Amino acid sequence: MRPLLRIFAALAFVGFAVGSPASAAAANREIIIAKMQFGAVPTLHAGDVITWRNDDIFHHTATARDKSFDIDLPPKSERSITVKQAGKVDFYCRFHPMMTGTLDIKP
């Protein structure tokens, strides 16, 4: 095979391997609670791990409206969960119901 053709073949293979769904790995994401608010909700994919971190001085929860999770978060604590299914999941704090958010989990 000619050298230039080998380079194109190698680049095509690398592009295919990097872009293939099988190469996608689970990611670790974080949602920070501070000043009586849930922080920015990151982009999520099924299989990702979310670490909920309570930087507040108050006790909070991260509770799914569909009951898929209910995480107790005392002040200055953190807990992690793995999101398993794609879809939207609304959540709130049981102690402070005005604190709300939505996870948008991609496949």
C-alpha cells in the first residue's frame, strides 16, 4: 500500500473508532447545592455518575418526582448515584419544595 494511502486508511480507522458509540464511557458529573439552590445540571447520558454535593449550611434532599431516587444530603456532604435510563426526571428538595430541577438523560 502506498504511504499516503496508509495514512488515509489509518485516519479513517481512528475517526471510526473514536466516533463509535461503543467507545463512549460513563462520565462523572456534579450538581452543587448552594444558597438554597440546585446548581447547573450538566449534560447526562445513561450510565453517568452524578455526585450531589451540598455546600449549603442547611439539610437538603435530591428527590425524584418519579421516586427513582431520594438522596439525603446533610450540610457539607455529598452522595453519588448512577443514572440508568434515558429520559427527563424532575427533582426537588423535600425540605424546601421551591428548590427544583430536571435531569435530561440522553441514551
